[in-house]
Amino acid sequence: MIVLDTHILIWWVAENPRLTIQHRETIAAHQSSGLGVSIISAWEIAKLVQKNRLVLSYPLKEWLDIALAYPGVQVLPLTTPIIVQSTQLDGFHNDPSDQIIVATAKIYQCSLLTEDEKILAYPDVQTIK
């Protein structure tokens, strides 16, 4: 399994051209073993819609239902070990959503597919760009 960062999920579902061929190939290669999506990504998407920073092709609940049912997607719950790990990311930046997504990848011992430069620069999580 790999973990998808929130923007990767959004780009994939929206068929956004920012999702590169490499991203698509990585997603396709991991669909059978699992595409983990932290539940915090659903919250993050909802907040982006609420703040008018993201416009979806369907109403929010419908969009989330569709996105989280994509082939291979596994919703990863927020657990106590993830919460604890998210507070122990030495030198990582202060975005709570990113902290939880990185902690999720670490707890599940999975690579994180992201384009987020702050996450890519963090040496204590395995990433795929």
C-alpha cells in the first residue's frame, strides 16, 4: 500500500493534468495492494470547499463518496498511534493535516505519494514524487 496526499487524491479524481503520467503509473501499480487515504484528507477537502478554495464537480458528500470508493482506495482512520506520531515529527512544519498524513504513512510503514515540497524535504518519511 501507498498513502495518497490530499492534493494527489483531488487531482486523480478530477483528472487534473497536474497529476503526471508518473503519478498515474504509481497509482495504477499500487491499486491492487491499496491506496491509503487518511480520513483527515476528507476533512481537508471539506474545509477547502467551505473556504471556497476548491470547487468540486459534485456536491461535497457525493464527491467524497465517489472518491473514497475509487478502485484500491482504503480509508485510513485516525488512531491513537497516528495522533501520537503526528506530535513527534521532529523538524516538521506545523500544518496539522500534513502532520497526520505523514504520521499515517509512518505508522502504516508506507510510502507517501505527494508533490508537497515541505513533505518531500522531510527526511523521516518515505515519499514518492
